[in-house]
Amino acid sequence: MPVLVIPSIDVHQNKTVRVVQGIPELNCPEYKNDPVEMAMIWRAENAKIIHVVDFDHIHNYSNINHNIIEEICDSVIIPVELGGGIRNLKDADEAFSLGVYRLVIGSLAYNDENEFIKIIEKYGPKKISAAIDVIDDEVVVRRRRIKTGIDPLIYAKRLAELGIERLIVTDVKTNGMMLGPNIELSEKTAEASGCKVTLSGGISGLEDLLRVNAATDKGIDSVIIGRALYENKFSCQKIWRVAESGLFN
């Protein structure tokens, strides 16, 4: 099955931003400021799901973008998955009330397993994915600033034990850099955990996408792409328009 391409919309102060290694950058001329308009464009380009990151919630625990996120969900007929600063069950409840289909949870799984389990038990593994951010083969948390000393493969196994079925794997050093994806990391994570893996970070264009597509038999079924799509690094817009079945399992 072809790899599913998931466009990313990174939101900071109600605007679409470019993000390099987890740091949002405002006023990028290549990007449309309105995240809602951007979501509608990706839908018109036949995207099957959109990945949204709320950077104000990550960095300031602010709900400033909630209205925008709700409007995104109301404006497109495809699922929206949301990541960014989910710290407890109450945050998860609020996020789902905005209309998102699935949550991506990162640091909470490391900081408070019990609270993380509560969210999984309430919403189920189809609605919750876990993010694994990696720097130099070490899991990092809390805005990717804290090194845990944990091997990502061991961590992936633990998340699977907690009930997670999908992992979002990011090699932070490739994120937003368009230097090529760390496919090996995602392959090993899928093998170690038995989970489905979404690769995030590093895609620079068609050649990288085809390399990821070749790894679908090793557990990578989807890829999140941001900067390369916004900056039109694909020679043909139709390259990443792939119809999927069984998409939201």
C-alpha cells in the first residue's frame, strides 16, 4: 500500500508558521498566514488527513489557537489530528471538543504514565497516538529540551505495552531541515514495538518520499510533511495525492 502523505499545519499566534527543529518562525513569505485557508488548500489538493501542531499550547500552555483549530475542523471534511502540550485528561477532553479526530501526545507519556493511561482508556488507541522525539538515539521531552537517557526502541515497546497502536517518530535534527528522513529509526521503532509508525521530519522532495514509500512493508505507513510541501519541492502536485483505504486504523 502506498505511504499516506499527511500535510502539517504548524500554528503559532493564530498564524501558519515554518518550524525548524521544533522552533516556530513567524513571517515566512512562502506560507499563507491563515491556517484555516491552508487546511482548505490541502483538502482541495486531496489530502486525506491533516496534522496540526499548536505551538502556543506547547510553549505557553495557552489556548489562544483553540478557535482556529475548531474552525479548521469545521472547514474540512477530513480528519484532523492535533498535537501540542496535552498535559492531562482535561486537556484531551478540551481538544476533542474542538472537533479533532485524533490526538498526538508526547511528553505526558513520559512525565505521568497514569494520566496518559486515563486518556487511552477513555478514548481508545484509535484516537490517541504517541510521539517519540529523538536526538542522537535518545528520547527527548518537554519541548525537545530534556534528554531522558532512554533508548527510543525501549520507549516504543513501553508505549505499546500501555496500549498505543500508532507512533509518530521524529528525528529532531532532521525536522524542518529538508536534509532527508531518518527512515532507519522509524523502521526499527516499528519492528521493536509492533506499532504502526508515522515518520515525521526531513522530507525534501520526491526522492525522499519514494524512499519512505519503499519502507511501507517495514511498518511505516504514513509520513508528515511540512516545509517541502509549502515550499513546493515536488515537481508535480499530483505526486503525493494518494487514495488510501483503511486509513484511520
